[in-house]
Amino acid sequence: MTTTASSASSARNRAALLWAAESFVRQFAREDPSCGDPEARVHEIAASIATFGTYEHTPEELAYGARVAWRNSARCIGRLYWQSLSVRDLRHVTHPDDIARACFDHLRLATNGGRIRPMISVFAPDRPERPAARLLGEQLVRYADDPRSAQRVELLRQLGWKGGRERFEVLPLMVQTAPERAPDFYELPEDAVLEVPLTHPQHPGFAALGLRWYAVPAVSDMTLEIGGLSYPAAPFNGWYLGTEIGSRNLGDADRYDLLPTVAGLFGWETGDDRTLWRDRALVELNLAVLHSFERAGVTMADHHTESRRFLTHIDREERRGRRVPADWSWIVPPLSGSATAVFHRYYTPPDPFATPSFRHRPTPWAAAQADSCPFITGGGPAG
């Protein structure tokens, strides 16, 4: 690229960044007049972009932006709680060892003794010509024997990890601080991962299946975008919707595929689809998940209650003059969809340009993998 072309590209990038920053600052001022004069803040940001090619968010801007990114998440059914998101400002943490420790602290704090706390930990943003650290994995906690973890397990073994032989073995966390640098990996401390053994309220033999799942669904493979700045390492969580585990993680044929196992436990014939054995097994598996989390004192939502709460969220937002984008295929739960309150209606289509937002990003070590990932209390295609 010639010097002239490079300068023109840089000027365009700075203009786009300033426009995004100004739009964000004015939105913040409209929704929270206590944040101060937006004109003064815009001039301050413009001077920083002109000098350094970027700018920094204030702690208040960061917290507001992270919460609104959740509010804008069209695939999330749990947005009623967006204002309760606890925001950890960790932009100063850059060494991979420190990032890993901060992620483990995130899990401990979010677990909160079982009373799951919605939380996001925001690490450094990308800078011009200098990408920031990434977390390589869908969630802070994943199991090695989950089919969705296959490529991650392969990479870890290439890096020297010797584990992955046990059932429901927690994968190490991978932190990559530069594109040319191999990821560092870290075993998760036992006290950072609360797991719930699964039992059934009526069938004592269910416990013998040896199933369990972790309590905090901390998404770690999405980029938080606020006012033109990108935070690629910003793990966040709410609490699980029961169907994410019972219907998708444990029930999907390309995941743990446990419906035939559950049907066998209950003694149902599986040779004829018209007996609805899959449907019955799905209900019992979801019942076991809800029962087990409640028994363990771990926060979990059921799809009927959360559906009603989502409509409450829509009503609240519309009274404030804000539309609520929603992806119907994710908002409607994967179990008994037509029996839930969110099924029989249309929604505002998702706006791909809505900001602040969480954005999917390519997986750097598996670019060919078309990954989707779970969302906060989401009931959609992945969990």
C-alpha cells in the first residue's frame, strides 16, 4: 500500500471512529444526563483520536456500554436484568497469567455461592495496529468430552496438555496475547468451577448416569463493541436457562446425545418415532436439570417463567420509547415452544448495526469452524 493510500485509509478509520464515539456519547447523555456535557466529552475524544488514533472510555462509559450491549442482544431472552450487570474494569490487566487469574476470579464472583451474579470482565481493547488479548474458547468453562470441544482439545494437546481422558473433565483456559504468539493455557482451579450433579425427582436410577453440568455460562468468544472500540476479551455471564442444558447441551444429537440413554432408563421403546419417546425423554432430562440446580441452590431459570419476564422487558422498554430487537428462533425455547408466552407474536428484527453490542468473531485457531455460541439465559441454537 502506498503512503498516500495508507494515510487516506487512516483518515477514514479515524473519522469512522469519531462518528461512532460521538454517537455513543450522545446516547449515553440522553439516557443518563448525570454523565455530564456531551459536547465537552466529544471534543476531548476528537482530540485524542487526532493525536493517538484512538481514545479511552471512562469507567462510567464502559459500564453503561456493556449493559446496553446486553440490552441490544437480540438472541437473549434474559434481558429484563440488563441494568443489574456487574462490570469489572480490567483494561489494565494484560499479561496472560494475570488475565487467567482474573477470569478465575470472575467465575468465583459470578458463582456467588450459587446465587449467580450477572457479570462481565472487560480486558484491554484493540488499538491501531495492535490487537489485544483473546480468550480461545466458547466459554470460560467447557468439558473435554463435549463434541463441540473437539478442536479446542486438539489445540491444547498440541500445546502440551495431557488431560482430556475423563468424562466431564474441565478444559484449561487458553489466552492468546498476540497473533504471532502461541496461546498460554491454564488449568481451572477447583474452587472456581461449581458443578451440579444431575438427579431426577422421581427416578432414583437417574443419578447412576453420572451426569453433571457447571453453574456459570460465561461466554468468552465474543467481542464487546462500544463507541467504535473493540474489546475482544470480555467474558460475560448471566445464569442458565434450563433448556440450554437439558435440551441442547445434553440432548442434541451432535452434543451429548442423551435422549436414547434417558429413554432406555425409563424403559421406553425407541424404534417408533410416533411413540414420541424423544419428546418424553427431553421433558424428563429438562426436569432433572431444573430439579438438580434447585436442589443445589444454584440460580436457574425455567423457560415458561423467563418467557413471561421477557414480555415484561419488552413492555418496559417500549414505555421508555425503545424498541426491543429479537431473533425469534433464539427467543422461543427449544422445549414446548408453542406453550410459552413468547411464541405467538412477532418481534422487531435484529439490527446488525446496533451498538453497543456483542459480536461474534472468527476463531483464530480454527478459522474454518462456523461456530455459534450461547448467550445470557438464551434458549437458542447453542448453549
